[in-house]
Amino acid sequence: MHARDFPIVDAHQHFWEPQRNYHPWLSDEPMIPFRYGDYTAIRTRFLPPDYLACTGGWKVAKTVYVETEWDPKDPLGETRYIHEVAAQHGLPNAVVAQAWLDGENAAELIAAQADFPLVRSVRHKPHATASAELAQRGAAGGMDDPRWRDGFAQLAPNGLMFDLQTPWWQLDAAASLAADFPGTTIVLNHTGLPSDRSAEGLAAWRAAMERFARSPNAMLKISGLGLAERPWRTEDNVPVVRDAIAIFGAARCMFASNFPVDGLVGTFDTIFSGFAQAVASMPHEVQRGLFHDNACRIYRL
């Protein structure tokens, strides 16, 4: 059975209408710098019909919507909006909402987000340095910051997980966070962002991922593997996919498109065909877990 025959849960994707709703990075000029370079092509409406038009022959059954850096002054507005989209289109089926954990009203905001029926998790990108050479612990707004952690402590009582987007060189702090909050599931986004594909860079990424993966409450989204200024290629990314699965174990991994963002570097078919090639030798039930069942279990779909 080919992976195209599986029902797919896309564990990380976005919808938006930047002409209707304010997203600073999709609206402001000059454009905010981004790891894939020029992203003019995605600064336009992207709703479920647009998404499904991209998926080709892949049988997408459900999706997980992840917050889109909507106006941070109105995080509940985004959650209300995406529930309207879901009611109209049947997608998405779970939501990762915006909640700034070090905000003054973090406890109230997290409780309010948890009241929405599709919300399973929140995301707030913690402070991170621009490179491994600059990595440090204890910065304001980072995972060691007591105020940030006070917000994080509100997640488990509200039945929420945390979606973590941070580069691999901050994963030592993530490992400490996971150990200190064992009752909170932490879903690492975009494969830990292994942008440096040199032998040394990949070795450092693997070591950081291995440390974080020792935490049983750590999960992984295999996504966001594009490289700046080059198309998504199996020769670049299939080895990384296989390493990630070997480190975390297949039961804790999920495949995701990161569309429309990763549409800047590859088609949906290119990316999911690469995932399928990476796991083609694995047992059927393991492949189905990566494409569908694990996301259903982790995001309660």
C-alpha cells in the first residue's frame, strides 16, 4: 500500500486572509526577514479550497491549524476567525492558538483559548539567538525566563499542549522545560530547524535532538525542512527525516506540510512524496502512524 492511499492528517498548516485580518509579517513594509527569503507569493488569501487545490492526489482527511502570527493584540480574534473557517469548510480540525506566555494576562488568555472547542495547544515562539555560536541560557522571553515559565505552567491545568518553534541550539532549554513540566506535552515544530546541512551542523542538530527526545513528553513534527534559495529535494531532506524518526521513535513523530509557507520551496506532492520515500521500507502500520494515526492521538482528533 502506497502512502498516497493513506488518509492524511496534515499536522501543521495555516489559513489566512491578510487583506481582511492584520498579520504584521504578511502586511507590513518593509517585509520582516524570513528564513526562506522573499515570501511575497504567500502574502495573499489562503483558505481551505486553496489548500485542497494544492494537495493533488493526497487524501487529506484532517488538518491542524497553527497560529499565524496574527496581530498579537487580538489573539482571541484569530481563534474566533479560524473556528468560523472550520464551520464553513470542515477544515481545520484542531487549532494551535496564539498565547504569549510572558504577557501580563497570560493566565486569563490561556484559559480563554482553552474554552474554544478546537484548541488543543498554544504556540509562542520563545526568545532564541540567531546562531548556535550565540546560544545562551536565561534570556528574557526564553524558556528559562521565570515569567515565561509562569505562563507555561498554566497549560496543563487547562488541558493544553505546547507547540514549540525554536532552533535546535535552544533545545537544551527545551529539555529542561520538559523535565520540569512532565505533565505538559511539548510538540517540537519543523524538525528543530536543521538549516545548517554541513556534517558539523547536522551532528550538532542530532545531538540536540537526542537530548530533547529523552523527555517522554516531547513530540516532533517533521516539517519545515526547506532551505533558502533552493527547491525541496529528496537528497537534502530524506536523510534528515530518517534521522529524526530514529531519534524520537516513529510513534512520537507526525508529518506536516507547513503550507502555504513551504509552498515557497516545494509542492505538496514533492514534500509528501519525499516523506513517503523516507519511510517506504517501514511497516504499514508505522507509515500510517506517521501520516495519520499519531497526529490523531496527539491532537485528539
